Amino acid sequence: MSVIGLANETLTTPALIDFVDQHASVLPEDVSAYVRQIYRRNVQRNERLADQLEEAVVAMNGRGITPVLLKGAATLAATPERRGVRLMSDLDIMVMPDEAEDAISALRAIGYEIHAQASRESRRWFVELIRSIDVGAIDLQQAVPGPAYCYRDAALSHCVPMSLGRGSVRIPAPTYRALMLIIHDQFQDYGYWLGDLDLRHLVELRDLNSSIGGLDWKELTSHISGGLMKNAVETQLFALAELLGVEIPQALRSRLIPRLQFIRQLMQARFPGSRVPFLAMTVLDLRNYRREASLGYAQSARRGSWSMPKANTMHFLLKMATAVRAGKV
């Protein structure tokens, strides 16, 4: 029951189907039946999401837009045989900044309404569009996940064209998809600063490594642009090796700060009350963060200097550390 409970909490219950299929003869019947039912229902839901995605893509293609599929949307298109494994709440789609208005118009023409939208001045612009007939929203974006300074070059240079039913899309190559997942968890969702684990995305990283060709570790490390990103990527890879048994090169799971971060993640998962005291670990990489952020945004003031985090930063992190977030432990 503890395994089922953790899977429910981390939104990974459908992924247990592989274990159930392999070991059904020694598992309690009710456990196998429960996992199979959740998996079957998720297959049905994700098939509807796939149909919804194809319709949206065709509409955008009609305006001359070939969108880039991110995260779960990329999984639906690239590995249809694994559609039932991943729980999804929305479809992440990226278009170029000069295509955004045409993309919104194309989606509104087929019945979507704007549910939420970031201001044009915000660093991460997005529009969330919904229809009452769908099982999920469309999260339309114009940039890859996380801070811009985490990426050395344009995402389009790492995408391959692909057909999606009647439509055409671009899908990031597996290693670049892995990079984006790591940056999403560690920086866009603040996992590196908060010590969070996202087991759903760790399972996805494992599946990417198990796909034909696997992940290219040399290529992955070639995208690392500084000390902060190196620590964040290696923290995720260390968790991938320790929790899911993925073979990671020793050089990518031997350094001290990633090891300390993983110990922190385990402690916080087992003892949630430790989350607030462990926030002190955020100062370990504050110097790296300020140096790399200043380089990324062309700000030269106090480059590489160290000081305590600002009060509003700590207030925000404290609020996030004590919030209940779906799928995070």
C-alpha cells in the first residue's frame, strides 16, 4: 500500500504497469487490477489528448505554423506505444514569438478560449487555452522551459520534423528533451532550490534513455553552460541512477554538491518538516546563480559576488517549500 500511495502522490501510478505485467503472478490480485484499471483509463484519456493535439496542430499548420511539441505532448507524438504511462494535464506547445498571435487565432477558430495569459512584458510568456469538450488545456509558449541562460543555442537546431496524423510538428531530439525536462524541474519549477523530486519526470528520463539509441551523455554535458547548471543536471542524474537504476557515467554522479542535494531530497521526502531548515542549502549555489544569470541577461553589476538572498526571494522560497504541489515530494 505504501508503494501505491507514493505512486498516487507522485502521479506515477500508470507507470507501474510495467512492473505489474512482469510480476503479476506474485502480486496481490487487487493491486494488479487497480494498476491495470488506472493504466487503461489513462490510455483512453491520452488517446483523447492525442486527437486534441492533432486537431490543434492541423489548425496551426493551416496558418503556416509548424509547432514544437514539448514534454508530454512530445511523448504523445514520438512514442505512441507509451501513451498510457504518463499522466498529463495539458499539452505544451511552443511557437516562435512572431507566430504567437496567428497560433492563438488558429486555436480560437476551432473553439478554444483564453483561460489565462501572461503579460507581454513577462520573462516567460504563455497562453492557456481551453475548450469544454477536451480533457486537457493547451499551454502555448514561445520559449523552451527555464531561464534563457541555461541554453547555449536555439532549440530549433535540436528538433526533427515529424508527422502527427494529418499534421506536421517538430520534436526535440531525445537528449535535448532530457535537457529540457531537467531544466524545467530544476529551475522553472524551482526544484533545485527547494529540494523537490519529480518522479514522473524521472520515469520519463528513464524511458528516454531506454529508447532506441538512448541518451548521449557526452552531448548532454556539452549543453551545460556553467557551475550552477552542472550541479543541477548532475543532481537530477544522480537521482535517476539511485532511484531508478539508470546507468549514468561515474563522472556525472561523483561530485559533492549533487550528492548533498540528493541526500537533501531524500530527507525532505521522508521528513517533510525538514524542508524549511534545508532551505539554507540554497546559498550553496547563490554565487553561481548570480554570475550566470548576470551573464545571461547582460547585467554586469556585482558579477560573481556573494551575499545573502534578498528577503523577498527567501519569502517566495519559504512559501513554495511549504506549499502542496501535485506530483512533487
